[in-house]
Amino acid sequence: MIGDILGTFGRRVLSASEETGQFALLLRSTLGWMVGARIEWRQTMIQVVRIGIESSPVTSMTAFFTGMVLALQTGASSKHFFNEPLFVGTVVSFALVMELAPVMTAIVVAGRAGAAIAAEIGTMKVTEQIDALYTLGTDPVRYLVIPRFIAFMIVLPLLTVISDFTGIAGGYLVAHAKYGIPATVFWHDIVNNMEVRHFIHGFLKTFVFAAIVSMVSCFKGVTTRGGAEGVGKATTSAVVISMVLVLVLDYFATAVLNAFGIT
Amino acid sequence: MIDAESVVKSFGPRTILRGVDLRVETGETLAIIGGSGCGKSTFLKCVIGLHRPDSGTILVDGVDVTRLKTEADIADYRRRFGYLFQEGALFDSMTVWENITFGLRYLTDIPSGKYRRIASECLALVGLKDIEDFKPAELSGGMKKRVALARAIAAQPSYILYDEPTTGLDPIMSDVISDLILDLQQQLKITAIVVTHDMKSAYKVASRMAMFHEGTVRQVAHPDIIRISTDPYVRQFVDGLSQGPIKMKLKEFEAEGSSLAHGKN
């Protein structure tokens, strides 16, 4: 009984270690190819358009409603404590620009584009299309992984900036409609308190999130085993791991940025 | 010439190839026959460098694929091969002509302006036309196989490796594919290895045949010799009989399964 439990635990540890090692090798290979080889720019642009167009309506809508609910809660709380809705623009903009827009955009993109990438590459793996790439003289890391990695690095920061603006717009809508806050007051709340470094704080995090979501999605795709069931498992796994890692790394990225005074 | 010596390949605890010795002469078509899981496709993937053998050597025109270290060396080695995958492995997102010419960009210096014409020529060689702009999803199983064959020959390889080229096709289409393999061998003088279960196709296309069993080569001979082989394993396989030494493995498995079920282990 104890032997079985230890055996199962040991196998899981070994499997997790092996997977971590494979992930590190894929990351090394990706960075190695980017430094030393010709980049597939056509494929990269296709991915930029695909990820951007697929994800922008969802990320914008998510940010818009997040901004709305932030304004609603902030207004309600400050009315409760101060009898008037103070600093709604400040709270909405700080929360969105530094935290919520980067994190929520990364999570939505992981669920939308990350899942699509894992499913596409996973299907290619189980139907031998990855092997076909090798036999036709190219490396799947170069042809599949690097274009998606670069595309994420371009698209995620852009989507996050769009989310910043749509979220603030959503916040203003509620601040004005619900609490009667004029546009000038809402705007002054933002510009009087926010500095460029606050924007940079959130913006830099998006590169960490882009790297993790793209690499996890591609890794789960290229390591898919079995048939349709394997593709389903890889896709689910890619999304879950990406989302968890985004939240975990958000903490560490924030700590590092704070340590460097970018806060 | 392809010359494999003592090739061993394992995946985890499972040893698939247990010391394969096999030679394929230039210009010949060698058909590898054998039951499922006997290591035929694994051997093919070792030859093209998709799998690295645990031990042994595979010399192709004097180059030992097992000793190639860098990606560039392996990519250069693969230039001499065309590979037909079991299910075709066409790229879903590309059209037929993009599939056929995909490898030209990486394997040759041919200018991209000529790709479309080359695709049409390759399609003509496999008996197809006017489907250049179709997507793989719009093709039948037989057409997919022929497009995959056109892709395999587009870069004018010296060797073609066919992984079960007639599997999943109706008998007439299987015969069409066998004819194509023969035609290509005669027209392009390509050296080929054909992995197949289809004895009719194997007899038709092969200059020689090799019977694999449990990761070893059981017999290599001319098709006429294989046809009258006295080796019980070869005999059973070519006659397609359920009774014989190959069946014994299944019985052993059943016996093992039944003892496990009764907790005897």
C-alpha cells in the first residue's frame, strides 16, 4: 500500500522533472534558432494577424467590463466612507494599467489563442505533419514555435495597451452615468496621479506573460501523444498551466519591478 | 546504397529493433513486410534520421546517420530522401501546390517563381491535374496519397521511403499506387524502401523483400523466393494465416492476462 503510493508519487515526480527538462530544451532551442537562423517572417505575420484578430474583441470586452465594475465598486465604497465618489479615475486607471489589463489580457489570450496553438500543433504531431516538416528540410521549432513566440511578443503588449484604454473607457462610462463624475474630473484623477513608470510597470509584464503563454502552448502541442484524446488533453493542459503561471509569475514580476523602482 | 548493421532502437522499456542488418542496393525497391509493431516503420524513421538508433550503424552513400551531430548535418543528410507518410501528412492549412513545393524552399535553390510549374509536373507524374489550389480536406484518401507522393518526389530525391503506401485504400486505388511506385522507380531510377502489409502490392513493386519479426530480419529474398519460403514465420505471414508461430505471441499474452486476472502474477 505505502509502496504503491510512493511508487505513484515517484513516477509523477520523474514525469514532472522530465517535462520540465523538455520545456527547458524547447526554450533553449527556440532562443538558439532566433539568434542563429533566418526567421520565418511570413509565418510570424500570419500569426500576428491571427492571434490579434482572434483575441482583440474578447480582450477589449473583458477590459471594458472590468473597468466598469471597478468604477462601480470604487464609487460605491468611497460614497460609503466619504459620502461622495472620490478618486474613481485614479483607482480604475492604476488597477487596470498596472495589474488587471496585463493579467486579464494574458489569461484571455491563453484561453483563446493559446488553446488554438496547442490544438493545431498537437494535431500536426499526431498526424505526423511535424515529422513531415523534418523530412522536408525544416525544423518545427523554427517553422512553428518561433513565429508564434515572436507574434505573442508583438501582439500581447498591443492588446494590453488597447485593454488599458477600453477598460478606462468602461470605467468612465459608469463613473459618469452612475455617479455623475464629469469627464474632466475623471481625466484629472488619472493624469494627476499616474506617471509613465506606472504604465511601464504593467507593459513590461506583458512580455513575461507573452513568453510563458506562447512557450507553454507550443510545448504542449509538440509533446502531444495519442490521437484526438491526446490533443484534447494537451489543449486543456496548455490553457490551465498558462493561466496558473501567468498569475504566479505576475507576483514575481511585480516584486522584481518594485525592487528596481518601477512602481 | 543503404547499409544498416546491428540497428537497435528502444522506446523506454520496449525494444523495437533488436539488431537489424539490411542492405538496399542502388536502384532497387526493397519491400519490408511484417506484422504490426514489428519495427518496420521505426526502421524507416531511423534511416531518415527521425529516430536515433541506440546502437548500430546506418550508412547511406557512405554517410552514417547515427553519427550526425548538428541539425545542419542531419538536414543535409535528409536532402537525399523523399518520405511518404502512412496518412500522407499533408499540411492542412496549405493548398496542394504549396504542400508539394514546401520542401523546395529548404532543400533546393530553385527560385520560387518556378514552384507552381513544378507542382503541376509532379502532380502529372502521379496522375493528377487541376487540383493545385485545393486544400487537403477537399481530396479523397487516394488523391491525398498521390499528392503526398508528388511532394515526396518534388525535390528529386535519390531515395524514397514509403510507409504503408496502400493502407486505408480500396483495392483498385492500392493497385494504382503500386503502379505509381513502379513507374517512379522506372522513370526516375529512385532507390526505394516500401514498408507494407499489403502482400499484393509488395509482390508487385519489390525487387527484394525483407520479412521483419519482433525487431529482427527473418528473411531477405527475391519475391519469388518469399512466395515459396519454408520459414514458418514468413510462410504464415505471406499466406495470411491466423494459426502459426506469430499467433503464439497472442496466446502467450492471453495466458499472461488470464493469470494476472486471477492474481497469480
